[in-house]
Amino acid sequence: MSESFDAFRYISYLRSNWRAIAASCGIAVALALAISLALPPKYTATARVLIDPPAGSDPRSSMAVSPVYLESLKTYSEFASSDSLFQKAAQRFHLTGAPIEALKRSVLKVELLRNTRVMEISATLPDAQKAHALVKFLADSTVDLNRASLSASDSELLDDLAQQANGARQELRQTDTEWAKALATEPVAELSAEMEEVAAQRSKLEEQIQTEEVQIADLQQRLHAGENTPDLRNEQSDAQARLAEINKQLARLDRDTNEREKTLGVREAHRNQLDNERKERQTALAALEAKLRDARSASGFHGERLQVVDPGIVPERPSSPDIPLNIAAALFAGLALPVLYLTLRMNFEARRAYVARGGFRAVARTADE
């Protein structure tokens, strides 16, 4: 069984090898310093863009920022990190030397700050002035791209509403034309006046029928009473002929009245239909025009608005290489690696010594026996 760990012996063992540990730390720090000084400095410029809620929304809702809403804001980071926008920026600032995807990964960083509506755009380049100009261009272009997207969406909505309103106007004009044509070609007042005249004629004919019937009844009584003279019979025949003619006139009037009533009913139904269509289309047109006015007044306020709240400054100190951080990491590695090596070597030597002592004890027991 291996011996228990002895802290004092372990510390003494490390102290006895301090020169190796110090040499390792010195070499690591020297290498880190040399590599850091050999690497070209790079500067990181940062701009910040605020994502405001739509102007038409409730101001109280902008204070209650939900995780779902914050997650949806990541859409705008895609505007700033789009390949087409970075390619335009690379051409503008003459960034070459690598494929556009690799260049974007090494230069650009876009992130939405946690639990905020602030988007941070960072660019890292060897030239501090160019890094600042690049990040400012990307921030301004992101705002312009969002504004253009909102404008295109509003324009599409307005065009669609305007097209619907124009269609409603054309339908209303067509209905008005049909209404005017119906008023000109399908008069109702004249037909009603004619029907009143016919009703008056019918009343007169009915009076004449009553008169003739009374006269015929009187003649029949006289004939039954014995006044059977040729003049009386002729007078009876004339009265019956007049009654038959009046009945025919009355029948014609009834047929004409029925035709006029049918015509009047058709015309009134047609007018009612056209009038209802006119009212419906006037209401629909008024609603579309009101909706179009509202859409025009709310144009540009439907989506989130982006504004550059911090265009950044020209960085004065390089972001890489970070010499203090590199030296600290090298010092840690230069200290940890030899300590680990010495620890393993100490354990190995202790095990070998333990095994050797066990062999000596076995030989001694054999000799005693």
C-alpha cells in the first residue's frame, strides 16, 4: 500500500526544484511577451443602437419587456450582421485578404445586450479610424435598412388599401350609372299616375254597369208585365249589348291594370335592389377611405424604430493583443505545468521507493527463515 501524502515533504520537494519552476515561468512569460509584441495591434470600436417600440403602442407596454418580445428583437441583429451589408461595408472600406464569411467572423460582432433593447455592434481592425468608421457605417445602415423595410411595408399596405378603394369607387360609379338609367328608362311616378287614371275609368265603368243592369232589370219587369213591344225588346237588346261592351272594356282595364301592377312591382324591386347596392357600396367606400386615412397617418409607426444612441469613438488603446492578460496566462501555465510534472515525478519516485523497501523486507524475512 502506498504511503500517505506528506504536505511538508511535498512543499520541501517543490522548494528544492524552485529553479526549474522559476525557469519555466520566466520562459513562458518571455514567450508570451515576445509573441504579444510581435502580433499586430487591433482596435475594437463599438456603436450602440436603441430599438424603440412602435410609436402607436401603449407607453406602458414598453416598460413591460417580456422575454418573448426581447427574443423577437434578435431579428434586428440580423440586419446588422447580414452578408450583403457587410460586403457593401468591405467594399467601401477596402477590407480584403479573406473570404467574406471568414472576414465577417473575424471583424464583426453583433449582440443584443441581455434584458435590454440595446443592440451592440463591434468591429475589430488594425486601423482604429477605420474600425470606428466601419462600425458607424454599419449602425447607420442598419437604421436605414429598418426604416426602408418599414417604408416598404407601409407602402405595400397603402397601395393595397388604395387599390381596394379605387375598386369600390368603380363599383359605386357603376351602380350609380345603373340607378340613373333605371330612373330614366323605368319611370315609376308616370306608371302610378296611369294606374290611378285606370282606377278612375274602372270606377266609371262599374257605375255604367250598375246603370245598365238596373235598366235591363226594369225592361225585364216591363216585359213580364205584358209590355212586349218591338221597341221595348230592341231597347232591351241595346242595353244588353251596351252591358256586354262595358264588361269587355272592364276586362281589358283589369288586364292592363294587372300588367301595370306587375311592371310597377318589377321596377320598384329593381330600384330597391339598386338603392341597397348603392348604400352598401357607399358604406364600404367610406370605411375603406377611413382605413386608408388612418393607415396614411400611422405610416412609419407600425414596427420598432431604430436609432443610433451611441455612435462610438475612435479607440485609443488596442483591444488585442492584451499583453497583461497574455502574461498572466503564461505565468499561470509556466507555474502549473512544472508543478504538475514535479507532483507526478514525486509520486512515481515514492512508489518506486516503496516497492524497493518491500523487496528488501521480503529478502530479510527469507534470510531469517
